[in-house]
Amino acid sequence: MTSGSVHRRGAAREAALARAVEDGLLGPHAPLIGLLDVDGVLAAVEALNEAFEGPAAVQHTFAAKACGLVPVLRLLAEAGMGCEVASPGELEQALAAGFTHDRLVFDSPAKTVQELDFALAHGIAINLDNFQEMARVDRLLAGREACGPIGLRVNPQVGAGAIGAMSTATATSKFGVALRDEGAVDAVIEAFARRPWLNRLHAHVGSQGCPLPLIAQGVRAAYELAERINTELGRAQITGLDIGGGLPVNFDDEDDRPTYADYVAELRTAVPGLFDGRYALITEFGRSLLAKSGTIGSIVEYTKSAGGRRIAVTHAGAQVATRTVFMPDAWPLRVGVFDAAGRPKQGPTEVVDIAGPCCFAGDLTATGRELAAVEPGDVVALYDTGAYYFSSHFSYNSLPRPAVYGYRTYSGGRVVFALVREAQSVRGVVEESGLSQADALVGLCSGNAVTHPGR
Ligand SMILES: *Cc1c(COP(=O)(O)O)cnc(C)c1O
């Protein structure tokens, strides 16, 4: 994205926060919200499309786990994207959002027979994870022809990036067929030789913390294997390469860095043949499409000091910023302080910890930050949280899911909101906590247990 659109994004975020406070979307009765910059999301899609323009047919899919909110998925579907899903829930979200079967890619490492059967029957592209799953598909197809593309996920074992838990291509990663293991490549070639319906290779080498050359090296390994398989089989059996997602996001400042264009330039150098049109390309980006368009806004409930440390207690903690709280060094977030009207706070600064509402001491979204002095009633914003944050709730302390609003800004400072997801009610929290089974255990102890139907 250009610096102009980066500037727009910052200005739009400020306008949206102020307006959310003014409209009462964020305030004493709604102390926590997620905000999504719709223009920012669409600009990211456009940048992605532009970067991959060329002779090769490309299907960009959005990795649903990064933000499985139906209106967000529908926006992306309207923008021409496909959707990568990895669970029954994500599959249903994508279908509800309007993605047609031919625009879905199903990637779970633990697909059940039933899920495979559904995908095969509807022509949904599948990436198989291992040889056992392949044998399962053999049985399900039983001579039938598959109606959608079927790929095999490979692990090029190129090594880890800066965050172990985010590195999918280590020697012992749980994903895909580990290509550098003894005999693996021969086994893969043999598997393709025996199954004319296997027509894609898939490698998702990432993600956050992985340098571009490492990701490109992984894609090259998949490409070279596809070339070898097609050459040895004497036919162009592999017609598509799914290169996954995993583009890292810059959480340090406002810039989009690296860009999709940077990534494609890296790929063109490392794997020139990838783009010549012989293979259809599939991508599965998540974080890089949404992260920088999302903001979590929270009211500051209290401020205090402990052992000389200033602490601001907010409503945004591990329930919405799970990775940041549990792995603060790997997932630091930028923090903004706004006054009670939602305007950027000026004035003297202080070094402060930003705490969440969860009942454990480590529930901090930022530590030792120099920020404008925070007071109760102020607003604290966590930036770049559009992917994997407010959409991946962790129900610690039975804290409810916050409301999420999409916004657009217009000249003259006008902001228009659309509700994307309602805040979960406290009643809703209690209902999903077994409310309808309230007597179950007392009944079990008194001998009046209702036996499970059918047992
Ligand atoms: C999570 C995931 C993605 C998306 O990764 P990002 O880092 O969010 O781009 C893509 N493909 C697969 C298979 C994944 O598991």
C-alpha cells in the first residue's frame, strides 16, 4: 500500500474511535469493542490481486481462522476471494457467507471421514495432510471420480522463523508430508503415480516471524517437487500449486511491511517458473489481509500504582489478545491512549503497564510503555488486531465476546458503522456454560440421573 493509504488508515482509526465513543458504541455500558476498517481490508485485497497479476491463474483464498466473522467473509467473497477453511465451523461460516464450493479450500490436519465425504461430494478443494488420509480418500472415492481438486500438503522442512509455535516447516512440524525424511519424496511420487486424481501440491510455510527468503525456499521445494512428479509421470498431473499464506505483519508501526509485492518479488527470484502459467496458483493469506485494519478499543476502568509501577486496568486482556498476553515478546502490540471523548491524548507521559480484566497476574497487553498519562474513563486502543484477536475469543473468566463493528470514513470526518457481531450477553455466556444441564451432577449423585438417550 502507498504511504497515502497508510495515512488514511491512521486518520480513519482516530475518527472511528472518537465516533464510537460519541455514539456510545464504546463507553461505560460497552467497555470493550472491536473495530474493522472496511476500506483498509479492501485495499489489502486489491494490493494482493495486483501483486500476483500475471499469466498464471490465481485463486486467492482468505484463511477463515484469521477472522471467522460471517460479514467479513461475505465482504471478501464479494471482493472476489475464495476461503480456506480448516474445521466444520469455518466451513459453515464460509458457506453462510456465500462462498460457492468451488471457491473453498479445506485444509484441516484432522479431517473426519464425514468431512472428507462432504468435501468430495461437493467438489470442495481438499489438501490432504498425510498418507493415511490419502488411503481414506481412496476408500471414499472407491473408483468414483473426484469432482474437485485434491492436493497433498508437503512440509519442505526449511526450518523455523522467530516464533516456534508459528513455524510450520520445521523438521518435526505436525503438518503435511515431511519431504526431507528418508524415502518421503519417492513415496509421494509413487502416491501421485497411483492416483490420477491427486492434482495439487500444497505448502503453507509460515507464518508470523518467518523471513521471506525462508517462505520462498519452502514454495520452491513444492514447485520443484511438482516439476519432478510431472516429469517422471510424463503428464501434467499436477495442475495447481497452493502456496499457503503466512506473510508476516509489521506490528511496530503503521507501514505495510513486507508488502505482497515484496513477497511476489522474492518468489519471482527464488521460483521464476511459478508464475509462467503452467500451474494455477492458490494462496491462503490471513493475517496480512486483516491485521492492520483492526483495532480493539477499551475503556480504562481504573489506574493505580504497585511497587512504583503505573498500571491502567482495561477490559481488553487475554480473552481478546490471547497470544499477546501469553507470549508478549513474540506478539507485542502498539497501544494508543485517547481521552474520554476518544481524542488522541496529549500531555505528559508516564511509563505504564496496560492490564486486562482477567484474574491472573500476567494479563497484560503491554508492559513498561511510555504513553500519555492514563486516567479512568480514557480509551486505550490496541492496534493491528484485525486478525486473530477479537475474532478468536478465549473465554477465560467467562468474559463475553465483544461487539465488532466495521466502519467506513468519508470526507468531512463522517464515519459510518455497521454491526458485524453483537456483543455476547451475560445470559449467553451462562447458556453456553451448561445452563440447560444445571441439575445434571446433583442428579447423578442422588441416583436420579437422566441416562443418555440410547445408552
Ligand atoms: C493459518 C493458515 C493460513 C493463514 O496464515 P496467515 O499467517 O494468517 O497468513 C494459511 N494456510 C493454512 C493451512 C493455515 O493453517
